[in-house]
Amino acid sequence: MEKIDIEVSPKGNLELLSQREVTALTHGAQHDTLQDLFRRCSLAVLNTGNESDDAAAILDAYQDFSIEVTQRTRGLQLHIVNGPSTALVDGRMVEGIRQHLFAVLRDIVHLGSEIFDANRYDLSSSEGITSAVFQMLKHARVMAPGNRPNLVVCWGGHAISREEYDYTKEVGYQLGLRGLDICTGCGPGAMKGPMKGAAVGHAKQRVDVSRFIGLSEPGIIAAEPPNPMVNHLVVLPDIEKRLEAFVRLGHGIIVFPGGVGTAEEILYLMGVLLDKRNLDLQLPVIFTGPASAADYFREIDAFLRLLFGKDVEGKYEIITGDSGAVGELMSRALDRVRRDRQRSGDAYYFNWLMQIPEEHQQPFVATHERVADLRLCSTDDPGALAVGVRRAFSAIVSGNVKDAGIRAIRKLGPFKLQADGVLIDALDRLLQQFVVQGRMKLNGEYEPCYEVTPLDPS
């Protein structure tokens, strides 16, 4: 495994960072926390293209990796020691990787100097969290105030079959032909395919400016590093703010086949759409995959109906094996979104009027104690059930691919998910399907990081 040392300078606005912003990363009370975040996220970006989704293994392989920010009179510079050699071509850093690296720096510095400042944002309140998410997206310049609603969020797994990946490209192509931009979780698989397809569609339509937005967070970026199609990378502080950014920034959502991460996103979305305050919300949702994915979506649909009953009817469309129909339906639906935003006065570029349950916004750190406390019960209020099951899936994601989760599982064993008799069979069936279909890991045999156990009546 070849490693390299290199110094890299930015281009554009990052050369104008204030001394206060640089100090937040290099000195002061938050220095250690922010420097560790920056190191982890930077290693993930530099490691783009390597076939591993084990964050702990990646960090262990590069224990001697370091990246330091130095302030120069003509701007700042990054000094990288023992970084992945795959980030270079003929001795120069790949331009897309360099841009992603400085996007990470921009966002980590912004977190330290602005977002984590309690005097600016009350992150214990719903309004404060939403304002912080807006400010992060604004600072990253990914919102397009002059554009009509045309941004489609695409969710789906990083570990998918070749057939499913090719289908995501076909759907992306249909979206691109209609002038639609793409936002994904920025990683490989179903996050990369729609962007590749849309790029071809844009080229045919001579679209001058394509937006391929990737939203990530420090816990997941090592397992799902930014794919090369992403031209706007944003690193949010945690999964909850990342999910809020998706639904407030996007105008429509397409869900491809995936594993527990995709299921977590779906549960978050259902929690928003089923909130009575959002009954008039225009947010088209399409579940789609190749014809072979029909059984997969049948299982997802059955699981959602078990959790929420008839309330989920009309909240999403299921289309398999017809990428053209997906593009046509989404294009028509976005016209309705535009008319609705005109009527309501809501912004095209950020859905302020959407109401997100505060329980969905508060960060959930997946420890063994907190997972054991979830106690999933089918008779719970639909909103509480959506939050609880989403957090259960979030814990499994952590145990599968996140550094902290993987190390916790190694030390303490699997997470214990408690569920009542109705849910325990449904959860076990769905999760086993993900395992059998290879949706939990990119490579190697999957060893479950969870156990589903009967709910303790006490």
C-alpha cells in the first residue's frame, strides 16, 4: 500500500478564510475535536475509489496519516503526510479530489466557527436546527434561488448488483434528459449511478451547468466517500441534519434498492410525510428498480403497511423495470411542486414550510445502552414508531460501516433490538432479506451486528 506526502493549495474562496476561522481548526478549545473530524473526513476523500466500506479498517490502515492546515500570507495550504497514493495522477492530486478535500475543510471550519456556537444556533430546538441546516447549505453554495424546482434526491444502497446499478444510470439518464439535477448521499452504487446517467442526459440537452450534490456526514463518509461525479460536496454534522438537508433541499425523491441505510431514510421520510402538519405537502416519492427488484419493494411496502397501516397509501409510487415512466412521472410531479410553492410563497430552493418532528431532528448516538432502550412496539403512535424503527436501522448502519460502531461491536458484541411479537418477525424477515441479497457489505461474508429479541415486559 503506497503512501504519499504532498502540499495542496485551494482555488477560490477558501483562500479568503479569516484568521478566526483558521484558528477554530488549529487552536483553541475545539481544536482536537475539529482536527480529528477533519483528519477522518479528509482520509475518506483521499481514499475515494478504494473498495472498502469498513471505516475502522480504513482508519487502521492509515494510522500514520496526518493533514495539517498552515496559514500563508497568500492564503492557506494543506500539508498531507502518508496519504493514499491513489489520490494522485503523475504526481498531482486529481482535481475532483482536491475540490472535495477543500469542501471538507470549508464545512469543518464552518462547524467550528459558526454552527457549534451556542450563541448563534439553539441546536436543542427544532427551529434552531433547521436554521443551522439552512446556513450550512447556504455556506456551501448548493442552493440555486433562480432555478425552478428541478432537484431530485436519489437514495439507495452502496452495495447493489450490477443490474440494479445499471438501472440507476438509466433513471438518471431520463432525469437528465428533462433537465433535472441530482442530489445523493455522494457515495458509490445507487448514489453514483443516477449522476452518471444524468450527465449523459445533460450533455445531449446541452445543459451548461449540472448540479450533482453529495450530502455526507463524518460518521459515514469513510464507508461512502464522494464519488467522482459529485461537483458540490457538503458535510453535515450528523445523520439527522443530513436527512433534513435532503428533504428540505430536494423537490422530489427517488428510492432505489438498498439496505438498512436506505430503510433508515425511508423511515425518516415516512415520519415527515405522515405528520398531520404536512398533509398538503407536495413532495413526490417514487420507489423504483429493475423488474427483478419487484419482490424487494413488495417487502418494503408490506413492512411500511405493517408499521403504519393505510396511512402510507398515496405517499409513494412503486415502478419497476421502466426508467422512462419514472422520468416522466417525476417531471410532471415537479410541475405540481412549482405551482404549490408559488401558491404558498415557499422558497424554491429550501422547503421552509415542511414540518419535521423534533424527535427526528435530535441526534441519536448508537450505543449499546441507547439501542437497548428503544423498545419497539407496534401499538405505538405512528410518529414514535417511525422514530424508533429509524433509530434501530441507524444503529445497524453504525455497526456495519461506522468506525465507532464497528469498534463498539467488537468490544461489547451485537446490539440488542427489543421488539414486540408483531414487529420482531417483520424486522427479522426484512433484515434477513438484506443479508441474503448482499446489501449489508460491499465485500466478504456479513456477520450481523444486531440481535432482535422479544420485548421485555418489565
